[in-house]
Amino acid sequence: MEENYEINELEKEESWRMFRIIGELVEGFDKLSDIEPAVTIYGSARIEEGGEIYEKTRRIARQIGQQGFTIVTGGGPGVMEAANRGGKEAGVKSVGLNIGLPKEQEPNPYTTRAISFHYFFARKIMLVKYASAFVIMPGGLGTLDELTELLTLMQTKKIKPFPVVLFGGEYWRGFLTWLKDFALERRLISEEDFELLRVCNWEEEVIDTIQTWKEKKRLGGERALFGDLED
């Protein structure tokens, strides 16, 4: 009897978890449906205000915003704060998709629209869903996770290909060398997978890459919508 009670309680807990997941997705779809066109900027939460990467991110986001793009970030400090700050300075929507962590991550003060998530994967969907380009600033494990997931989604044609800009060739050199000298050498990835990446060392290169893509694709039919996923 006691065992059955424990099973029932577990089933209830799992059911409520499912509803919470659905609730986070519904809130995201509802609150972000008007933000296109958008560019998502990823990078470390540990970058300090006033530092070189912080200020470059801020300027890049401001210039992207001046092109009419919404700026989307993970909503936290560091690179995310710098990007939201640049977006706000440009006068466009500056969206922060925050995540609840054991060491609480507070939403940065430069978002004009913020949503908090409990589940990483629900947040990841929203970071990708409305974006027409992705800028990857220097970051750690979380940034690598988001980058490789993006490339996997494009490689497997789960979303259409969009510019994935790696900013700072020196920073990303080791990662790219490993991909070419180890993964590619062993045929674990394909040569064409590198076509998904663009390495930029200058702020102007990032802006030019996104502007060229915008003009080429005219955005309308090239959205990274999860509605384009295969059944």
C-alpha cells in the first residue's frame, strides 16, 4: 500500500512537471511573438563591465539594433548584460531570457522585456526560435553547449541555416583546430559543416555579415522557426 502511494505521488509530480514545462513554452511563445527580426547573442556571464569584450559586445549589439533587429540574450550579467545594454541604447526591444540557478542569476537591468525559466531546454528553444542570426562571444561551457546545439540543429536540418558568428578568432582557434584536426580527420563531421560558421575579429565584420544575410534572404521566408521542424 505504501509503495503504491509513493508511485502515485511520483506520477503526480511528473504530471505537474509536464504542465510547468508547457507553461514556460506557452509564456515564451506569447511574450515573444512580436520580436522578429531578432539576433541572439551568446557569451559568458563572467565578463566584467567595462572590459574589452563587454564594450565590444555592447557596441555590436547597438549597431545590430540600429539595423532594426531585436536583441535577445540569456538575460544575465556579463556578455548578456552588455548585449541588452547595446540593444536598449539602440532603442529596440532588448529581450532577456533568464534562468533560475542554484547561485541565483539576477536579470540584468537593461532588458526591456524579460522572462524567467526553470528549464534550460525551454529557454534554449526561445533563444533560437525567433532569431535570424547568432553571435557567439567568448564564453565557457554554457556558451559551448549553446553553440554546438545550434550547429547540430542546422547540420541535421532541424532549422534552416543562419549566420553563426564566432567573435574573436584567437579565442575560438583551439576549438576550430580540434574540429578540423580531430573530428574532421576522423570523419565525425563533414567539411560542409564549417560553412555554418563565420569567424569575425572586428565589430564591422559582424555587422556586415548580418546585413549581407538580411539583404540576401530578405528575412521573410528564412526564420528559424521550430514550426519548420520535421514531424
